[in-house]
Amino acid sequence: MNAADLRLPVDVPSTALFTDRYELTMLQAALRAGTADRRSVFEVFTRRLPEGRRYGVVGGTGRVLDAVENFRFDSGVLDFLADRRIVDEPTLAWLADYRFRGDIWGYPEGEVYFPGSPVLRVEGTFAEAVLLETVILSILNHDSAVAAAASRMAVAAGDRPLIEMGARRTHELAAVAAARAAYVGGFASTSDLAAGFRYNIPTVGTSAHAFTLLHDSERDAFRAQVDSLGGSTTLLVDTYDVTEAVRMAVEIAGPELGAVRIDSGDLLLLAHRVRQQLDELGAAKTKIVVTSDLDEYAIASLAAAPVDAYGVGTQLVTGSGHPTCSMVYKLVARADAAGPDAPLRPVAKKSMGGKTSIGGRKWAARRPDADGVAEAEVVGTGPVPAELADRQLLVQLVRGGETVAREPLDAARDRHRAALAGLPMSAIQLSRGEAVLPTEYI
Amino acid sequence: MNAADLRLPVDVPSTALFTDRYELTMLQAALRAGTADRRSVFEVFTRRLPEGRRYGVVGGTGRVLDAVENFRFDSGVLDFLADRRIVDEPTLAWLADYRFRGDIWGYPEGEVYFPGSPVLRVEGTFAEAVLLETVILSILNHDSAVAAAASRMAVAAGDRPLIEMGARRTHELAAVAAARAAYVGGFASTSDLAAGFRYNIPTVGTSAHAFTLLHDSERDAFRAQVDSLGGSTTLLVDTYDVTEAVRMAVEIAGPELGAVRIDSGDLLLLAHRVRQQLDELGAAKTKIVVTSDLDEYAIASLAAAPVDAYGVGTQLVTGSGHPTCSMVYKLVARADAAGPDAPLRPVAKKSMGGKTSIGGRKWAARRPDADGVAEAEVVGTGPVPAELADRQLLVQLVRGGETVAREPLDAARDRHRAALAGLPMSAIQLSRGEAVLPTEYI
């Protein structure tokens, strides 16, 4: 594919270009130095959670597996790299045959994590593993940030469903990934059709203020909507006067009206008033949906209000104050020579400045207390203690280049709910605090 | 295309699915009500700048034009909409022929904006214009947020080049758009190969700590890099001991060494120390690149340090605290009947809650004072005053469905520099403050 042929504003021919240039220049230098084939272990982890957060949520693992499978250098990509003289001829030849043939282990999607948790481990030659740094971090840092925000919102919402509506507030494809991560974190549905198409997430949505304003009166607009979408639709009642709109909505749709949506004003006050009015009009089953710059705190503050569903946009897709995680991809062990049998040696940056990390290929386990509640995230480089053997967190995702752990999105969503239930109760407090589990290194 | 055929983790068949479901249900209801063909004017604007910011930067206009051209409902999309019963048969038939045939006007990309500035105006039938809401807002809200952060960083950096390195901190395709927006805002280059491929932005990058750790010694790593990439490369000097690394770097590459990169520690202190050391080693032309969680304030604090270039990641792609703009897409005028000659009537939401807007199709102009410095953003709905006729900000981007204002990215970049130069000096203060221009409504 030539750049001139591109049509979609987001077209790229493969995931191989979601890569920082230095990965290819490192590859070139390592190929020439004869070090490219040293067996290497890279790990993804974060040194800290976002300030005040008590747990992180692994989001994007399934997308990582797709990205690794599609990480190929076709002729369009190779032509680009050659034209711009990004790498030399031997490197281009090596890239032409590239596919990842190593192993990937990781915390399964939806699992929670803490500072130092090895959420993903990539093993292969240095050459094949170093290339995946950027695309893996892009996906995990973005998706995990959204999943964590979604999880907190879902905790705040309790049994009430959450609707993801943030597409307009983020990049058009980040929006699709955000809807997916929100679903993992506990959201019920999305307004984003691309997310419905791509990931089979339930989509919802009925009308905006523009629809009311298009018509000669709110009455005409409501009638048009009910005529076309039926009485179970959701009518938006805050374009002019909410009380008058609710009255008219029930008059037109009947007491079987599905729901009304309130998108502005004092939601707490309005929800109570509208509920009372709906009940008085005989529309006791008509639901109330609220949408208007909600975050987990606003959702929690509406817990006692007669609200049936929340629509969340901006704060969801921007991670509720933390739009990215600080996951890094670090070489933690490598062999001294090429070949599968050369022993691995732990390595780590040692300079000043706080960016140090712990060398060695790691396992991780979550240790329960006597009541079965998690009490520590245990990370180690040696043998796994017997009592933690069946508490290990990393599962194999890719074996010899083949994906072995593909799963439906609902599995990640269910796993997240279970993981959260296994944490101490303080995990679900919205207030700022420390990570609910300490990380212990063995 | 069937969802099962998708390979890339981001595959979508066209931009038509970057759409909230309610746009299609509104379309269906309007088609049935006979109101879908009423001529309508939608405008994109923001009610406020991010807190403390003095100006906004229009980013993404070029991507909007691509997205509108690719907004087509092919059979794969139509099958999806039919299978999920998202819209009815008449609506599917209407969508099959869809292409936007209206007009789009807007602030050209790179221009600055203020609260109330009509940064984009879409005119057509209600049906054809309502569908574009989400994709237009996604692009403008994301790209403008990054462009604004980039602009502030470029102001802080002065003549020193800025390198965009944030791909790993955001969604893999948001990263490509972010690199593009950063370039518009004044960045010189990007680490992201996809951005180089897609938008022809210069790419840079040499090596990471992993490359040093791969080798048996830092000396081996530096030699491998210089052997392959030449003496003009940039060596990363903070894996172990910076002073020793700098000494060795010059020993291996010679005094012609291109640059050293410092990625951790006290950058101010280290830059001074490394500069002195390089000068003493005869490497007076060797540059110093710093990278480590920089934002505009950190860049400004290094203004007096001997730094030659800045690499910026997280804070750039997350809009330096403001990852999205609050742009909205509102119906501001529409006809009472179908057809091109029915007169337009201003419309606006009138409910409580602060989400009101001003009806009517708007023009905008930037009024200069006697010295030619901008003093007000003037927005009006009536005739344009003669003295502002040649100061108007909106240009036609699409005429009758045809894009008429495509331009190279450098044009947007140059325009941004000129727009900033036309503002009062206080625009380039990094401190928090009000918008530097008041918005006046006529």
C-alpha cells in the first residue's frame, strides 16, 4: 500500500508501523553486532498507580494479541522504510520475514494489578521482542486507563447499568477501544456503532436536542420519535421545560414509555421531580436516564436518587483524570549468546533518577489471607513457593508465535468482577488512598 | 466486510460507523416524519477553554475532510445495521446512497479559537448533516487538545526543536493523530513511524536502555550503535553512570558524535554537567537531548540550560492535563420545510442548566487594534460589518460535497505560528489566565 492510496483518515497497512523508530534502529545495530538473536525477556509493569487509585485493571490484552498477529512488514511498509532510509538493506530483508515466534505470558484481561505486577511478559530473541514495545504499550496504557475508570464507575453505579457515550470526546478509534475497555470494566452498552460492529458490544441511543429543534414543536418531535421508534423509546426531556416535556412525553407515548433522558441541570433534583411526576402520570415503569458530565463521584452522589441508568462520556474515555497508565516495557533478562539454550542473566538500568527496575524473569501470585481475601501481590524471580503455586497470575497467551488464549470479551468482564470481589473491601472506596494490596518481592 | 474478517485490531470498513447510534435513529424518525430534508445548519464550538488556557488551537480539520469523504455505508456496514435492527428498511435504503452533498465552512487548521468561536459549520439537509456529529467531534476534540498542548510546549521551547514521543502513552491510532496535531502546533518531528508513513512527518529515534542492557557492556552497546548508525547518532547515556557514559561515548564516536540523550535524573543539573564535560572532551558540537516526563513547564524551566532538543511523550498526547476539548455540534438554524429555498430559522436549546447556546448561522472575525494586534473575537449572525469583511475567519472547506480546501500539513503549521504572532503578548504566558481575546456577539 502506498501512502497516496490511503482513504480512511486512520489507514495503516499493518500494526508494524505502530512503532517508535528507535526500535528499528536498535534492531539494525543489534543485527550488525551479532546480538540480535540473544534470547530476551521483556516485561510490562508500572512503578505506581495513578495518584489515589487503589487498584489497576488490565485492559487491552485481546487487542494486543490481534496486534502481534498483524505485526508484519508488507511491501508498502518496507518501501516506506527504504525510501526514508530508516534502516539498511540487511535489516529490511530481516523484517520482510518477520513474524513473532516467541512466547507471551500475561495477567489475563480484566484482572487487577498493582505497582510492580508483571502484567505482560514477552520472550523471544531480542530482535523479535524489541519491536513490539510501542504497540503493546499503546494498547495496554490506553485500554487499562479506561478500564480502571469504568470499574470505579461501575462500583459507584451498583446494579444500575452504565452506558458508554464518550466517542465524541476522544480519537475516533480510541473511542472504539474505550467502549471495549469500558465493557470489561463493567459498562453495559455503548453509543458507538463501531464498537458494536467490531466487538459486538450492545449499542443504544435514541435522540439529541437537535431532533427536537428540527421540528416545529417539542410535541411534533416526540410524536415523530414515538411513531418511528415505538413507545419503548427514550425521550429527551430537557430541551425546553422538563416538567412540560415529561407531561407531553407520557401523553404521546402512553404510560408504557420506555424512558426519559435528562442531560442538563441539577440531576439529583430533577430525577426526584421527574420520578414523582412520572408516577403521578401512571408511568411507574418509565425509566430515568441521566447524562451530563458524569464521573464516578457524580454517579455515587446520585445513588439515592431515582435514576435507572447513567450515560457517561468525557470522564470515561479520558480515564477520569488519568488518561494513560504509566506502564513501561523493560528488558529484564537476556542471554549472553544466541540460541535457545544460553542461560538468561537478569539485567536492569542502574542510573540515578528513580527509573530503576528489578531484573529477572518474574512470576506473580496473589496471596489470600485465612478468609480467602487477597492480602498481598507477590512477585518473584526464583522458584514459586508451593503455597502460591495455584495462585499464580500469569497465563500463557502466545506459544511459539501462536495465540493460545483468545477469549470472548464477556470472559474478561466476568473475570474483572471476580477479581474485584477477591480484594479487600477498601478496594471499592472511591476516596483517594494507597493500593489495597502491597507488592512483596521474593 | 464481515466482522469475522477483521484482522487489524482497529479495522473498520469506513468512517460511517464512527457514529453514535442516536444519529441513525434520529435519521429514521425524521425520514418517517418528513422532516429529514429540512435544510439545517450545525455548528461546532466550545463554551469554554480548558481552565487557565489563553487560547485554543484548531487541530484535525484535514482529518475531518478525509472522514467526511469516507463516510459511506457499504454492504458490510448496512448488513450490520440490519442484523442488529438498528434502523428500519427505508432508512437502510437511504443510507446506501449516502454521501455528504452539503457545504462545510470552518476555521482553517492551525488557527486559534476562543469560547464561542464557530470553528466548523456544516450545512445541508438535517439527514445528511446530523450523521456527521460524532466523527467530526471525535477528530476536532482530540486533535485540538493535542495541538493546544503542543503549541504551549513550542512557545516554551523557543527555537529548540521538540520531538513527539508519546505513542506508547495513548491509543495506537490516536498516537498517529497526536503526532500530526503536534506538528501543527510546532513540533519538529515524531518517533512514530505510522505518523511518518501516514502524514510524512519527519521521524527520529536511535536507542533505548534495552539496547545497552542487551550487550555485555555499555562500551559494546555504544560501539554497536556507532558501527551501525554512524558517529552522528544519539547515544543514550543514563543507563549506568552518566559521566562515564559520556566519556566513553566521545571516545568511541569521536568528537563528531551527534548527540547524547538523558532520560532520567535532574535534567537541569545533568545538562550543565554533560555540556561542560562534552566541551572539555572537544565535542563542542555534540548536542544534548533530554526526555523524561516533560511538559511545557518543565521545558520552560530548562530554558537557561544547555539543552538542544526536547523529547515529549505523555503530557503531549494527553493534552497536558486537558486530553479533550469540550467542542459540541449543535443545530443552530433550520428551515420549516424541505427544499433549498425555505428560509432558515435560528434554533437553540432553552432549558435550565447552563447548556444553552446561541441560535443562528454565524460568521466570525478577529478585530485588530490600531497596532494590528488582535483585540476581540467577533461572532455575529447578521450582516458582517464592512470593517471586518476582510478579517473573517471561516473559509469554505467543502462545497456541494466536494472538498475544496485540502492543504499540506505545513500550511496549517505555518498558519498556527502566524495566528499566535497576531495575538496579544499575554497569549504566550504559560501561567493560568483568561482567554486572551474576549468574544463579542453582534
